[in-house]
Amino acid sequence: MAQIVRQAYPQIRKRLLANERFIQVMVGPRQVGKTTLVAQLLKDWDGESILVSADAQANAGSTWIAEQWNSARAKLGENPNRNVVLVFDEIQKIDNWSETIKKYWDEDTRDQRNLKVILLGSSRLMLQQGLTESLAGRFEKTYLGHWTLGEMQEAFGLSLDEYLWFGGYPGAAQLIGDEERWRRYVNDSLIETSISKDVLMLTQVAKPALMRRLFEIGTQYTAQILSFTKILGQLADAGNTVTLARYLELLDTAGLLGGLEKFAPDTIRQRGSSPKFQVHNNALLSALNPMSFADWQQNPKEKGRWVESAVGAYLLNCSLEQGFKLFYWRERNDEVDFVLERRGKVACIEVKFGVEKPTPGLAKFAKQFPDAKLCATGGTGIPLQEFLKLNPLELF
């Protein structure tokens, strides 16, 4: 496997070399390389470091954080020029972690200790709660998303079709030669571990089986608009639409399944719209599908859905990394696949596959939003392989 330097690497390395105190927070789904990236950073850096994981600490609490922090302070000693980095992996699993980090960080600020801190976590929701409540104004956050087509090609030599089917999990890529083994790995080590450890262990979920079923149905309908009311009809333990919306939010923060809102100038209309389900990684779609890779390649109708899902997953991950908002748009029978909004600027994207068909949705959208940038990928638009390597900010 080639060594991949992800986008966050130069940003954090620059902070290390600047000899400044900082709290750097890196959040993202499981097994996308957060710990590996930090280990690579520390290997390339000439200072001292401590890297510890809360994942292996049963019932650990603030005392455990204190022990690690005091070990880092001991490394600093009395030398003001010494550089020490303290890294906490899966920090959200420690009770009251943000209050404890704040306490020791503020003590070091007062006593002028030059300790740098990196916090890693796979639960975006749990980390954000702690950061907002206790560490406001003391940290910088970076999102590390699923691997892109370019990264998977550089590291593993995946073709476009292989990326569309097997997705962007680096740990699973080495198993694609044995598809059943690959499928078991994605289901057991990625999906189930993310749900059980990053959602159920950290958040109160009254009906875990209902949330798992929502994930299965939402994945089946990725890149499609489906109301929660219709989903209720497919669930034995239905609950209500508010419960389903909350569970979808939790699955989204774990980097599994999101629900895009309809683009509308009216925020209330956006939030009241039916979600467009979107997996964060096409591997999640393929691992739960009974088709094989070979069968899928011979099925143009299904292949088109994987193409749209891959574009959506790429844009969703980029939106979390780059800060733009991602929507879909539909008015009656007219639809635009994806709409990007950033600082008042709007760009829309239509995904084409196979035989060219008229897209009245683009024309209707352009008439309603004349300042929007229009874009298509596939067909006569930007080739899919190029689009999946394009920086979406260039579309504005």
C-alpha cells in the first residue's frame, strides 16, 4: 500500500512546526486513517509524544486523562523549548472528557506550559457536544472523511468500477479478491462496530433494532427520496417519524447514512422535506446487497444507482470537510440530483449514466435560481472519473 498523505496532514504538520500551543480535534468515521495519519505525523516530527487510546480503557474517566496529561507534563520538564504532543484517540468515550481537558489546558495556559494536544474521535455528535460546552474558543477542528477515488487508486490501484462497488475503506480494499470475506469485514468490523460503539454506547437509543432496520432500508434506498411515513410501513417496530429522524441523524454523525434535505430558500420547508438517503461510502450499499460485483457490472440499471450514490457520497464527505451545504431539489416531477450552497452561492449537479435523457429539472431549477452554476457529470458532462477527483469548491 502506498503512503497516502491526506489533506489534513500538511495543516497539522504546519502547526507542529510553528512551536505553538494548540488543541487540534480530528473527527471522522471509523477506519478512514485518523490514527494512522497522526502516527505518520509523529514519526516525521522530531519532538516527543504520547499517543493513548480510550477505546481500550474499560470504565476510564477523568483520572485516566489526568494520568496521561501529567506524563506529558513530566516530559516537558522545566525546558520551555521542549516540544511534546499528547494524543487522545476515541476521546469521546471518556465521561466528562471535555471538562477535564479544559481544566488541564487552562492550567497549562496559566503556567505557560508548551503542550500540544490532538483529540481524535469517530462520533461527530458526541465530540461536538463536548467541544461546544467546554472547549469553545480553544480548539481547531478537522474532518477526515472516507477515501476518495484518487486516494484508493493511488494506494490500491482500484479501477473506477471497483471503487463504485467496493467504496473507500482502505482496510477493506485488500480483501476485494475474496468478495465474501470483504462483505463480512464491512458488515462486522465497520457497520456493526460503528453502530454499537459509536452510537449505542454513547447515546441513549430506546430501540436499537429499529435504528439498525432504518440503516438497512435507508442504504437500500440510497440516492432516492423517501418519506419517513413510507418507511414506517416497512418497519415492524415503527415508533414515529421524529424517532426515525433522530436515528438517521445519529447514523449520519457516525459516517454511515445521511439524509439530504430539499433545497429551498425557506429553512422551514427544508427541514420539513422528505430526506434523500445517502450513504457516506458505497461499500455500505454493496455489502448489504445480494448481487456480486460481476453481476452488478452486467446490470446497467443498477449500476446507474451506484454511480449517483458515489457522487453523493463524495459530495457529502467534501461538504463536511470544506463547509458547504448539500441538498437535493424537486418540484413536482422535476428534480436535480444535488445542490451545493456556500456563502450565498449555489451550484447544482445532475448525474447522468448510460443513454442521454432530457433533464428538464436543470432548466426548471435555473429558471427559479438564475444565479446558480449548472453542472453535469457523466454523459456529455464532466467524466465521472474526473468529477470524483474534482474539488467541489471549483463549481461555485
